Amino acid sequence: MELGIISLVAVIVLFAVVVRQQKRITVLEFDLEGLRKAFLANREAMLRMAPPATEAASAEPATALPDDATKEAMTAMSEAAPGEREKLGQVEAADAQAPAEPGPWSRPHGEQLEAVPAAAAKKPDIETALGTRWAVWVGGLALALGGIFLVRYSIEAGIFGPGVRLTMAALFGLILVGGGEFIRRTGFRLPAEGLQSAYVPAILTAAGAFTLFGTVYAAHGIYGFIGPGSAFVLLGLIGVGTIAAALVHGQALGGVGLVGSYLTPLLVASEAPNHWALFGFLAIVLVASGVIARLRDWAPLMTAAFAGSGLWSLLYLASFAETDLTILLFIGAVTLGVLVFIWLRGRAVASPHGFDIPSIAPAVFVGLTALALAVDPRLSDVGGMAVATVLIAGLLGVACYRRLAIPALFGAGAAAALAYAYVGLGGRFLVEFSSGSIAFEGTSPAPFGATAVRYGIMLALVFVAAGLWGAWRFAGAARIRAVAWAGWGVAVPLAVLAATWIAFGNLDQDYSFAGSALLLAAVLVAGAEWVARAERPPLAGGPAVSVLLSGAGAATLLMFHMALGGGWTTLALGVVAAVPAYATRFRSYPVLGWLSVATAVAVLGRMAFDPTIVGEEFLGTTPVFNRLLPGYGVPALGAAYAAWQLARTTNGRPRLAMEGFASLFAMLGVAMLVRHAMNGGVIDAGAPMLAEQSIYTLIAIGGGAILISLDLRSPSPVFRYGSLALGVLSVASIVLQHFANLNPVYTDESTGGIPIVNLLLLGYLLPCLATAALAWLARGKRPHWYVAMLAVVAAMLGFAYATLSVRRLFHGEFIGLWKGFTQLETYSYSALWLAMGVVLLAAGVRLGSQALRIASAGLVVIAVAKVFLLDMSELEGVLRALSFIGLGAVLIGIGLFYQRMLAAAAK
């Protein structure tokens, strides 16, 4: 009782304080109005006195006044203000008889608040914030809590019976609501802009609404005075009434009513809930919120209303095993109807974001509801997929009907694609790799059965039609929007086609699905041509056309995988890579060249997936003339033709990429044929021996030479940098494999029984000659470091071949280090290296090659170091003497040779 009296007194005191502050605010308003009028009058006088030449410039708002004008303006302001104050008494009397003025949040849409002087627009300090916003907020919260504590105190103290307690709480809530309305009707106005969030009438009304919510809930949940039905109706009326009061009190109060309305079903418990009554109430709340939000253009309130109804739909799906799908269909239809016919009706197409932000909420929640219905196996027999299809189609229709509702397109497309991704990834299936297989375990697709296929066809047709229509509609003016329509018109049909094929088709060969993929590709190509004619300028091949043609390419790729085996698919894709390039003869769409590149990437992926192309069991053992030859040769020829065609039409980067793919496919083909022949028809992951590695090295060196020759005939960055890359890779392979890992000195591998034609010839001499030839070809055509690198490596290979041949001469077929060295063998190395140094020096001088002369110097240095460090300790007798005599003679000869060469150069 005492708390109620104290609260009532507090409300009266608050009202008196507000009235008093309002009078002070009115005085300030008249002072500011007088200053504004004086300033405008002075400004007009200055404009009349300005010369004609400056009239145009003075039409803009003045930012500064001259000193004299400033003094005159201040004088006029000081004279005008007292006169305005004298009118205060008359204005107060007129205000007492004036009609009630609505709150600042209840102004009609589009009406702007009257401009305030600069002094009032300044950022408020801490004192102003404490005295205006914080005081009002805390006061409103205190009143709301006071109403709740009043009920609680009366319960704990046992002062009154339950009926009296609830009556007092209800009266307190009504007093707060009435007080807010009374203050609003007595002419309450905000003193300055920026204080809308501290609007006293709205806060009092919100506090009263909270108190009434708590009272009704206590009457039902604590005391049981009223049943669930009555409590539900009363709480709903309070919520809807609070939302309606937002028309005069502002958006924040609407949010309070909306939260209370959506919490009402949670506050009212029932053993046998009526779901239709629940969602009927939610529909009423949604419609009421939509009408009020549209009248005041309150986007946050509309967003919250959509989100609340969507959350209730998902909660209903998750909480009840026996789901009535018609209820979800009903609330989904109401949501989309409010979006289309209430919120977006009459709204201007132009938007700063290009779309309507509140429409994101229904797109997300209706899409999530449809997705949950589509993937729930327990709903498959009662029409879950059918209702999901209707909801997705509804979202798509909303996006078609209202341009600002483009988020509905994304919601519908994402829901459809994710639903069928779930269907496609169901079941258990194996993926075979060259190194083994991987098993995927998913959910069983059996509950979906033919239903998924039937409704998938419907969704695919709807999305293709809508996507082509949207892309055609916006291709000329809104390219990004056209891309969105084209993208979902491609993504959903492809997702449906791939998912249903994986889940229900024959993964080895299925002509029915292959025919569907071919039909989809044809429709997308025709649609791309139709959309291209609507572009500005026509047939420009913009982003939307690129998306449609890319979708046609993906559908073609699916078609080959569905209709053909692995080997034939690789061959077919190798041929298809040339088709987009050939199409550039008729259309200069930029995407066509990239489609050839994408097809080549798919071919490369298939080669990585299965290097044997047709499977190891079908490859056979015949060298060269086996299925590897067309498996790698046809894609190489297709890529080469595509590069040749693109060079004559669109050119650009796709042509360079296709040149690279042609070279890559050719080299891979040769390497695979070599591995097949060297391993008796078996292609496995085992490490190659020196002979096989030597062939790979020769292929890489030959590829570098071919690319240099092609670059001379048709200059291309692919050929230029490709040749450099192959040269570097060849050198790295020689250093790591020939000199280290596969060196027969370390591996003790058999070098063969024939003295000259043996492993050393293939592993060292032929790579030496090939590297030297590449260095000779690259002179003047590639950087100096590249040529020098190749020349040095060639010299090293020659040195290795000669040295290992000497060791083979002494030890036979096996030349491992474990056999040690003889004295004559040790001396032979010194003589050989000196002789090689002299030969390289003569060749360097004759050919004018500094690299060869440097290599000669390196060999001589190695020979000198060997003689002094090894021969002196290892050799004995005449061999030691001959070693030093030979070294001295060679060094003197080299010195004489250089002296004569320098003398000739000086002359």
C-alpha cells in the first residue's frame, strides 16, 4: 500500500517537474526564434546591398559575415529578444486552448523537424546528458520495476489478497499509460534535436505496458485467476495496443509492444496448445506491425517483426514431433504477403543500398524454414519437400515482383542449393584414386526417393526461367543485379542435377541424366544469347552473359561425366576445350577464352585423378602406341588449336594460358609414355632409376628448346618464361638426381655390360650435350645468367661422364665407392682433368665463351688441388713424379697460351 502511494506521488511530482521544465523550454524557444529572425533579416539586408555581380554567389548559405555586419547583427538580435519575451504570456494562454500536439516521433513520413540554431545543435555535455536522457531512462525503468515490485511486495507481505494486489498493479500500469498520454496531449515538445530517445510520454507508456504485461502474467501463471485463453487474449491485446500506440509515441514503444507480443505465447503455458491460435495471433501481430512500420517508415520495427515470426516458425519445427505443415505454409504466406503488399507497396525503387534491408529477415527465416522442411526425413512422407518447394517459389516470386526484395532471391537460391547438396551427399559411395580409394559416409537418401527428383525438376525449371528473365530485364541498366539473377538461375539447376545424379543415378553411365545436362547447357547458351541482345551496347558479353555461358560449360562437363567413361571423358574434354575458342569467330565475348582455360583445367584435374586416363587394368603393355598417346595427345592438340584460334581473335591472357596447357599436356604425355615403357606397362608411384630420370631430364631440356624456338616465331610470355622455368627445373633435376640421389657411385647400380653404350652415356653424356645445345640456342635470346648456368652444368655433366667412365674402365659394370681406388686410377683422374681443362680452354677461346674458360679454370684448380693433396700422399715412385711433371707442364703451357693471347689482344 505504502509503495503504491509513494509511486503515485512520484508520478504527480514527475508531472509537475515536467510542466515546469516545459515552461522554461518555451522561453528558450522564443529567445532562439528571435535570434533566428534577426539573423535572417540582417542577412536579407546584406543580400539586397550586394552588387549584382555577386548575386549568384550569395545564393548559397553564408558562412561568415564581415566585422561591421557582425556587430549590426548582434545589435539587432539583442533588440529582438526582449520583444519576443513580452509575448510569452500571450503565447501560453494560446497554448492552453490549442489542440494537442503529437510527439516528435508521430510526425508524418517525410516531414522534417524544424531547424534549430547552431547553439542548440551542439553536442550536449555530461550535465545535459544526465539531466535529460539518463534521468528519463532510469526513471522509466524505475517505474516499470516499481510496478513489478509492487506486486511482489504485496505477495510477500500478505497485506492484501491476490485480487487486490493485481488490481493495484493494473491501476498503476494504467496510470503510467494515462500519464504518458496526458503529458503528450498537453503540448509536450522536445526542447532540442537529439533527445528523441528521452521522450517522456513514450517512456511512461512503455513502463505502463511492462506493468500490465506482468500483471496479466501473474493473474494466469501465479494465481490462476484466468485461463490460458483469456491470458493469451489479454496479453495479445496489450501487445497490439502498445504497437498501435507507437503511432503517437514513437518506434521504441512499438518495439516494446512487439517484444511483449512475441513473448506472450511463452508466458502462457497450456497442456494442449492450439497452434493455429498461436500462429493466427502471430500473423495479426505481424500485419499490425507492418502497417504501423509502413506508415512511419520504421525499418527496424519491420525487421524485428519479420525476425520474430521467423523464429517462432523455426521453434515450432524444432519443438513438436507432429508438425502441421499447413501452419508453416500459412505463416510463410503471411510473411511474404506483408513484405510485398504492405511494407514494399508504393516504396520508391531507388535505395541507397540497392535493396530493402528489412526484406533480408524474411529471406533468411523463410529460407531456413524451407531448408529445414526439405532435409527433415520425418517430414518427407507428409509433404515436407512440397511445402519447402512452395516457400522457395514464393520467395522467388517476391523477388520477381518487388525489385527491392532482391534478398529474397538469395534466400530462395541458398535454401534450394543447400537442400539438394544435402540430398546429393547422402548415402555411401567410393571415389577411386590412383593410389587407392576413399569412402564417403552420408545420410541415407532413401527417405527422399522420387520426391526429391520431382520437386528438384520443378525448382530447376522455375529458377532457370526466373534467372533468364531477371538477367534479361536488368542486363542493360543494372549489371550487378543481372549477375545475381543469372547466377542463381545457373547454380540451383546445376545443384539439383548433380545431387540427384549422385544420389539416385548410375555414376558409371547414365544417359537420362546426361540428356538432362545437355538440355540445360543448350537452354543456358540460348539464354545467354537472348540476354546479350538486351545489353547496352548489344552483344557485349557482360557479366551476366559470362555467368550463363559458364553454367553451360559446367553442364557440359557434367554431361560428359554422366554419359562417358573416364578415358572418353578426358578425350572429349580435350576436344571441347577448342570449342569456345572457335566460337570467338562469331562472338567476341571475353568469357569464351576463359571457358577454354576452365576446360583445360578440368582435363588437368582428370589427369591428376587418373594419370593412366583409362585405368591401369585397361592400359596394356605396348610401348608408345597405347591409350596414353591419345589420352594426352588429344588434349594437347585441342589446347594448341585453342591458343592458335585465340591469337587470331580475342587474344589476351586466355591465349597464353592455352599455350601453357598445350606445352604441359605434350610434356606430360611424353613423360608418361617413357615411364610406361621403362616399367613394363606399369605406372605406379615408385621412384625412377637413373635411366628413366635421364629421359625426363632430356624431355625437359628439349621442351625448353622447343619453347625458345616457338618464342622466336610467335613471341609470347608463356614461351619465354616457360623456357626459363624448364631450364631451371632441368638444372635442379641434374644436381639433385644425376649428381646426388641416383649417382651409380652411391647407388652401385649396374652401368651395363657394353663399354660405351651404357647407363653413363644416357645419364651424363646425352644430358651434357643437350644442356650445351640449349645454352648455345639461348645465347642472345635469354638472360646471361641463364646461359651461364646451362654452360656450367653442361661442363659438370661432361666432367662427371669422363670421370665415371674412367672408374668403369678400372672396375667394370659396378662402380660403387666400396671398391676403393688404385694408384693408376688415381693418376688417370689427374691426367684426365688436366686434359679436359685444356680442351675446354681451347673451346672457350675458339667460341668466345667466357663460361667455358671459367669451367676450364675450375677443372685446372681441381686437378692442382688433387695433385698436391691426394697424389702426393697416395702415389708412389714414378707415378708421383709423372703427376707433378704433367701438372707443371700443363700449367706452364696454359700460362704461355694466355700470354700470347694477351699480346695478340694488345696488338
